[in-house]
Amino acid sequence: MGGRRGSHHRAEAAEGGRMKVLVSTKETQGQRPNDFCWVPEGEIVKYGFDCDGDAVDGSCGCRRSLVGLECSKATTTMKVAQVDFTKGELKAMLRESLIRDGWMDCYKTATTKRDFLTREWAAFEHLLEVAKNLPVGTIVERREEVGPRRVVA
């Protein structure tokens, strides 16, 4: 990916992008009293890992947030943006994120690493499908395992 390193996970909501993705936004922050956004504006987001037994509105926030690919921090508000990346480039970004955050080190064999990456990519593809079906600029949130679903005005 060469020249795209560094802030390459931040999306430009520019015309002509090849893919719709979900990105971090501070828009509508505060609509819920437990909103938070620790992700830079416009950074592409993915599912993080959920705590066992934490309620959707629990103190952790893991069941109501998505995580930035680059910063690995969470946000409760996301928006649909167009980016000029291919699916292959997005898959490489996801893999880089998982390696950098140490998740790939949890798996000892090539098979278990590949299986983990396959599961993470399937989850990311779910987010791509959500984004694909909404207009650019739509604000969404995550509630429990359902994924981003509520459109806010």
C-alpha cells in the first residue's frame, strides 16, 4: 500500500470513492448519556471484542461501540463514508490492525491465525454491507450484537 501508510485509515467523504465504510464521527455525540468517542474523526471502524456478560449500556461500552482500525480506541457514533479503497486493501488494513494490536499473537499455528482472520474479515464485511445499504453521511450506532442499525436525524 506504499504511500497510504500513517493516516490511511481515515476516510475522505469525497466523491468517487469505490467503497462505503463506517467511520468514526462526533456528530450526534451526547444523544445518549453514555456516548463516547475516542477515535479520530473519519477513521474507519471495525468490531472490537465484547466482554462476557456486560449489558449493552454497561460501564465498559463494548457492546455499543466500534473500534478504530488505526487507533484501536472506541466510539459509539459512526457514519457512512465513501473511500477509495478496494476490498483487498481494506482486508490488508484489518490484518495490519490485528497484528499491531497483538491479536494474531494469540494464535500459534498458521491455521488458527487464518481462521481468526477469516472470522474477523466476515465481521468487517457485515459492516461493509450495512454501509453499502445506507446513504453517505448517515449516522448510525451499535446496540448489542445486532450491529449498526439506528439512523439518527
